[in-house]
Amino acid sequence: MQIIDGKATAQQIKAEIAEEVNNIVAKGGKRPHLAAILVGHDGGSETYVKNKVLACEACGFKSSLIRFDDTVSEEELLAKVQELNADDDVDGYIVQLPLPRHIDEQKIIMAVDYRKDVDGFHPINVGRMAIGLPCFVSATPLGIITLLQRYGVKTSGKKCVVLGRSNIVGKPMAQLMMQKQYGDATVTVCHSHSATLKEECREADIVIAAIGQPDFVTADMVKPGAIVIDVGTTRVPDATRPSGSRLNGDVKYDEVAPKCSMITPVPGGVGPMTICSLMKNTLAAAQKTIYQ
């Protein structure tokens, strides 16, 4: 069994990006600039945005963090989005989700200039990805594809089961694994209401778990030699930790890992690659390699 080390892979890619940025700046080019809008004080979002700022530093990017209280009006948030759309110095930006209930998330996503949408959430990017055109690909699925490629995983013709159907992970992950230029695999999407979920998983060469339920995937759901990618990041109580909690994946790691040929840990697997993919998208936005 081999552990797929997302942390080490992400560090390597960030070093490659930093070298590229140094070359751009040395030739008189503009340093890539990533901005982030953070609304409220959600603990998970705070940590995620902090890690994005650190990743920007590692890649040699300029970064900006724009904070709003969770009482911000939808109109005020939309005005900031339009301001960033018009700012030529900002190459890409993200609006950290989730947003407070009084704000229509889809309206905010739609307002983002798709050419600066480095999260890959705008319908134009989602649609272009679905039909295989160049676009900003959602960061987590892109991170998983990158991990599989870097570890030399042969996906063509393999049976892949994606657990979960969210717009952020499940749906785009299935699309990418299906497409010839990425996964070229036979893909089945399962979710909480799938009647034959366990049977489907047991037939899979690759299982990508993004269902959002800790320890959901157990040993009896995985065939010997399967590759398991765990996207789950649920914080669960743990009295042995100083914080009183720990991050837990969707896979029951200790019992599933011995059956696998390869598996991602939580933390240190998919998470670091998600932020790394955001950096790759930002570099592409700055270089205008996707949208002129």
C-alpha cells in the first residue's frame, strides 16, 4: 500500500510555480495577484483563506484579503465583486463559501468575471469544462487529477466510482474522470440515495469519496488493490488532541488502507492540492493562457 502524499506534491508544484513567477518578474512582467473575499468568521473558512495567503507567499504572488462582517448586504458584496472585476491589477479572485443565508450565493458567483473565476464556479467555466474546452477547473477536482497524474496512476479504461454529487467536487470530478484528456475512465456517480452503492464501490478500481460523512467508506466497500481518494474533511471530537477535535475523512482509513494499492490520508492528501490548484489557476489567469 502506497500513501499518496498531497502535501509533498503540493510543495513541489508551488516551488515550480515560484520559479516560473521569478522568471516572469525578471523579464519585467507583472507579479500574479490573487484576491479573496471573506464574509464572517467561520473557523473553517478562516483557516482555508489563511492557507491560501501562505500559498501565495510561497508562489511569489501578491495577495489581498477583503473582509466583511456577516451582516454585509448582498448589494455591498456585489459592489465589491464588480470592483474586483474592473481592477486590472487583480488577475483572479475567490469569494469564500459558504456565505450568510441572506445572500444569494449563486447571484454572487454569476457576478464574478469568469476570466477571473479561479475557483472555477462560474457557469461559463463549468459549461466549458463539461464539453472539454479550456477553462478554470474547480480546484479540488483539478488537485485530484494532478495527484493521479503525478503518481503515475493509469486511469484510462478503469472503473471509477465518485461518491457525492456536489457542484464543487462530485459533478466536476465525474466529468473530468470521464473525459479523454483527463481520466478517460468509466465513471459511476453514487450518492446517499443510491440503492446499490456498496456493490458499485466494490467493483471500482478507483474510489473518490466526497460524500461528506466521516468514516462512510468501510473495508467491505473496497476491492483489494483499489485506489482510494478521500476528499472528506469533517471536524470530529477527539479528546487526545489539544484542540479537542481532529479532521476526519470520508474513509475509515485504518481498516481501508491495508486493502488499497494507493490511498490519500486526511489531512495531507487532497486538501493541500486544492490550494495548489488555485495557485495554478491564478498563474494561468495572470498569463492569460486560457482567456485572452
